[in-house]
Amino acid sequence: MNSTGNVLITGGTGLTGKAITKALLEKNYEVTILTRDPGKHTPGNARISYAKWDIGKQFIDAAAIAKADYIIHLAGANVGEKRWTQKRKKEIVDSRVKSGELLVKTLAETPN
């Protein structure tokens, strides 16, 4: 059976990301998950792959962007992890904005 396409997921190792990955696999998509440490993940399915990204260093594996047909951006600091102080609110917003900016920048620089 042919693949429906490749979906790149940020935040794919989290609770929501895992559920979306499962649903996509059931619909015959290939899934690439961006993670800080791809070596610590074992796909368990030939249609899942892991690629490196590092928001702090402004790095994304360009090959992962190049093969993506769709992107689902779920990455960001866990909103339920700590009390919402002003510092924590800034961390939550920054984690989403900076990762989103990195995706846009990489898409602009990488043929897809």
C-alpha cells in the first residue's frame, strides 16, 4: 500500500503527539518526529522516523523538512507542569514562538 504522505511532527513524543502519530499511521501516513535526541527513540514501525532539532541552536535536520508534505507543530513547554508565574508564562510563550520561527525559517531555506 502506498503512503498517503509524510507528516512532520514537533512535540511528537508527548501525549498528544503519540496519539496523532498512531492515528496517522492508521491512515497510512509516514511520520517524522522532530526531537532533541533522535538516538534515544526506537521507531517500532517502518513508517516512523526521528530527526534532530535544537531550538536553542536554531537547527533542524533539513532532510526532515525536505521530505515533509505536512507539518503539525505541537512543541512547547508543558502548560500543566508548573505554576503559572510571570516567568513561567514567558517560558511557555517563548517555547512556542521560537520553535515556530525556526520552522518558518527552515522552510524558507530548504527546498520542499
